[in-house]
Amino acid sequence: MVLIIAEKPSLGRNIAAGLGEFKRRDGYLEGTDCLISWAFGHLFSLADIEYYNPRPEGQSFWSMENLPCLPDTFKYELRKDKDKQTDSGILKQFKIIETLCNRADVDTIVNAGDADREGEIIVRNCINYALKSPKKIKRLWLPDQTPQTVAAAFADMKDDGDYDSLANEGYARTYIDWLYGVNLTRYATLRTGTLLRVGRVIVPIVRAIYDRDMAIKNFVPEKYYSISSKEETNGEVVELNSKLRFDGNKKNFAEQKCREYNAQQAVVTSLKRKKDTLSCGKLYSLSKLQNVLGKKYKMSMAESLEIVQKLYEEGFLTYPRTNSEYLATAEKAKVKKILDNCTKLGYPVTFKDKKTIFDDSKIESHSAITPTYKIPDKNRLSEAERQVYSTVFRRFIAVFCAEDCVVEKVEMTVSIGELEDFVLKGLSIREKGWMKYDDSTQKDKILPDLKKGDAVNICFKPCEKETSPPKHYTIETLNNYLKNPFREEKNAIDDSMGADDIEEYRAMLEGVELGTEATRTGIIDNARKSNYIQLKKDVYTILPDGIYMIESLDRLNINMDKFKTSEMGKALKRVYKNEMAVDDTVTLAKNEIKEYFSPEKKPLETDTDIGFFGDVIGKCPLCGSDVKRGKFAYGCAGYKAGCKFTIWTTLCGRVVSAANARLLLEDGRSSKIQGFVSKKGNIFDAHLKIVDGKCVFDFDDTPTVQ
């Protein structure tokens, strides 16, 4: 008897549909020689801090005495409810799995988790905690959930041990994220008095949006002049935009240059016409699909992933959490059958055995997202589901379209004497071909009908312009940034670096990303739900809570930047490639976390440590009550009685440390603090002093109220 354990009930039902007749039992399905049961996603989760560091009853686990928590061995527990009790439904289903695993007639257990690292360890945990004695463990790997694929995959199962590297990466990722999340979230929350969700990937995502929005907020436009001509020749306007730029106070230089250009004759010095075929875009990875859906339909990443996952579970699309835009060579026969279905529906498709479509070297775990043999009734899909399915289906048709997209490309060079050459490019679509099916934004760009040697009318004029601020992140641009966070660093490579240095630098940044195709959507959605960022239409912006989180982490020197996050991501990939052990990556994370709990002491003049929320800093000089560290200030505990004494934790862009605040309350004067910034942007150093119950700057004992 074979026992199949699916990741969730819907997958269990789809497996049953591909394997024959089954009778419904309590928590499982029973066939002639096969049983199918299921988890509810994660039945197990990593134990919380209280498991490793028990505390007396009534004493809070959220205290520095529990931190850092760095277990030698990680322990999984059945998932608990909001009251920290084992969920009754989870417990019941696990007991059913446990009973089935240990039935005497069951000799083979099949791991049928989703075809990714998370699905691999979800079912592995069930088997590891349920099975009392060794049995054969197989793996059912499903690129889609159609009955045909289920039957074929069941007939060709591998040992689950063949997926150990995938499981190891999954466990390493889970342990590391637990270490960062549990330790730094509690540490930052205790320090600030506000729940801050600190994670290995969520922080650099929020920081990217914060940095971009601050750059936009602080952007000061600069005026400049360019020169251009927009005159009609043979009935068409020829637009010539010079590459020259002139400072905003040099309009006279721009005018002089216009006179020089207009004194010359503009002539077509080169003309090339070429018929060509335009290539279609590649099949979709999850990120590329989400980019298109976000841009065209303003669909959030969370919404698009939810719909793609639903269409996958219903058997209409292949596995969604893929970072590849290619198909495996072993899938050629399957693709031919899908194309046969498309032909019957009237689409002009043909099988294409091309490296730009089938390439095993471009696939890590899963192929690109495509339709399956199963075609949905569009009337039964919601509008959003139709949009998602149609986007995938149309790209598939375009890739395998038998009709080429034929265009005429025109490249014309207009020369202004010896001063400047202007290269104009035009394109006209002669035969749409695949473009009839894929929603391409390609449009005709027509150039005037001129020949080599023809004169072009010109009248150059100066144009006043302003530099533009950076643009807010959109679904597409944020996704692209997370896929390639070091694009700017790569572009910064120049010839002044040695050849060996350039090669090493490029290798260091190659293939590095923040998060994975499977996790990014959920993490961004968590940032939204935490009110760190917001998404309107398809534009992300930072929210006040996000600003507070990033600036608080900066004050605490919690440096969860893209460099550290991506380095850990590279280590996890090495685990997958069997180049690094799980314990080695965990040790890297532990060593880094330890540093946050043994901070380097700084001299008072450069100290930025504001202590812990609720710390008593000293006595109020006005009423004698305790002065305590609050969210934004060291404030008098007697505020309810009307006392307004306050020392802000940040003055003129400079953090006032708890040590300096104590000194100020004890002696009436702080040490000389370095790095204040005036409203005009000037940096200055000063003491702080209390004058008439107010905190003021003290320059050589001459106080000035701030």
C-alpha cells in the first residue's frame, strides 16, 4: 500500500483525479492500493523562544534576558492558535497522518508537497515526526496538476533523498529567517517601544522604497537648456534633439550654439532600410508575469500570485513560483500536445525547437509558466482570472506562433555640417504575426520619406528644462530592483579598476537577488499589512511607520541592507548546490546577530545609543518626576499633571544619546556633541544645556533656544 501525503487538500483531490477511484474517509482518501492524505500547508512551525528559554509563569518572554536566542538544534512544533495552544484541527489531521504512516500495510510513503523547497520540507516534517520505523520515501514532483501529469509523475517517482539539497536549502532558509526575525524583532521592539518587524528581506525592501521616496522629497531641481529643432520637411516634422546641455545661467551660450547650427545646412548623410522579423518576448517567470499584470491591470503582486496559484491548483497553468523563462528539453512532447489543443481552437501555432525556448541550463527548479492541456471555460473565470490566464496563454501562443511579425526598420542620419550627427530610427509593422495575440505596446514610428543627400529644414531654439527627480517604485521597477539590486554597482565598474578586480567584482554581484520568486510577494504584502509601505494603483510609497522603522534601525545600527541580505542569499544557494552545509549558514547568521547584542561603546561626543523604551534617564528639573525614554523623546512622567519637559531624541538631524541626556539632567550640561545640521545644511558641534526648563544649544556658554 502506498500513502501519498499532499501539501493541502486541493492537491490531494487533484492527485486522486489522476490515479483512479477513491473513497472519502475522515481526513484521507482510500483507493485499492493507495491512500491519499494531506497537510493544511504548514502543520509544523519552528518553536518560539519560550521553548528554548522557559520563563516563570506570568513573566514576559519579551525581555532582554531571553536575547539573543541561538539554539544549538532547532525544534519544530505543531502549529499553535492565537492563544498559544496547539490548534485542534491541526492536531487531528496530524494524528490521521501519523496513524496512516504507521499502518502495517503501508510500505511506501510519497512526499507530494508543492514542487519547491517549502513544499519539500512541509511534508518532510510531517513524515519525520509521524513515522515510527523506516519505510521507503518517494517524491511526487508535479509541474502542473492535470490528471495526465499526475499519472505520468506517479509512474516515474524518484527517492525523496534525491531532493535532499532542496530540503537543506529550505531548512537553512527557515532557520536563518527565524534567527533574524525572532531576535532582531524583539530587540528592536524593546529598544523602541513599538513593534518593528525586522527580517532578512523585509527591511531591505522597505529601505529601498524609503531611500527612493527620501531622494524624491529632498530633490532640488536644476534648470538647464537644451537645443532642438522641430521643422517640417516633405510634410513630416523632423525632430532633432541635440545632446548638448547648458547650465541654467548660460542661456546666451545655448542661443549662440543655435545660431551656429542654423547657419549650417542639414543633410541626410545616411539612410538604411531593412525588412526584419521581430522576436516575441520569452515565456513568463513569476516576476515578469507580475510586472505585466501590475503595469497593465494595476494588479498587486499578492493578488496576481493568489490568482496564478488558484489557476495552477485547478490545473489550468503550470507551477507559478518559478524564476525561469525557459522550458526543459524533456517537456517537448508535452508542449506538442498543448499546441495540438491550441490548433484545434484555431490558433496558428507550430512547434519550435529553439534554444531561446528550451534550455535546461536556464532552469533551476521549474520551467516557465505556461498553459496546460486543460483549457478553462472563460465564462466561469472572474475578470481578474481571465486577465491572468489570457496573459499567460497569449504569450504562449505568441512564442509558438507560425506567423512572423514582419517590420521595416529605417535608420536615418541627419548631419548639421561637421557640428553634430542626429540618428533617427523608425519602424513600421508590415505583418503583425504573433503581435496579434500578445498585447505588445510596439507602435509604428514613421520617418519622413527622404533620400540620401536631401536637405532637411531646421530652426534650432534653446529649450528651458529642469532636471527630474527619481520616480517612485512601481510593481515592475521594484520587482526588477529585487531581482537585480546591484545594477547600479555593476554600471559603476570602470576601466580604472584592474582586470582581476573587475572580474571579481562582477562575479560577486552576479546572480544576486533579494528574496526569491516564491517569497518576495508574501514579504512585500507583509510590509503593506504592517503599514510600512502602501500601494496605490501600481506605485509604492513609504508610510510614516516605515519611515520610523528604517530610521529607528539606523539609530540602533541594525544594518539589514541589501549587501548583507544578498550575501546570505548566496550562501543559501551554495547549500542547494551542496557547496555549503546547513550548519555553516546558520553559524554565519548567529555570529552576525551576536554583534547586535555586544555593541561597541562610543565616546559621548559621537554616541547615538538612545537606550530602551521606558528607561529612566533622570529627574525632571521642573517637577522632580522621572524622565523616561519614549518613542520620540526623553519625556517627563508627570506629563498628565501638566509638565511638558522634553529632550527630543533627535535634534537637528543628530541623535541625542541616553548617556548625554543623563549627563544633561545630572549636571545641567551635556558633553560637546558632534554632527548637528542646521536648517541651511551647515554641520556644527554644540553642548546641550537646560535653561528655564528648556533644552537649548550651548555655544561657548552662550545659549540659543532651539
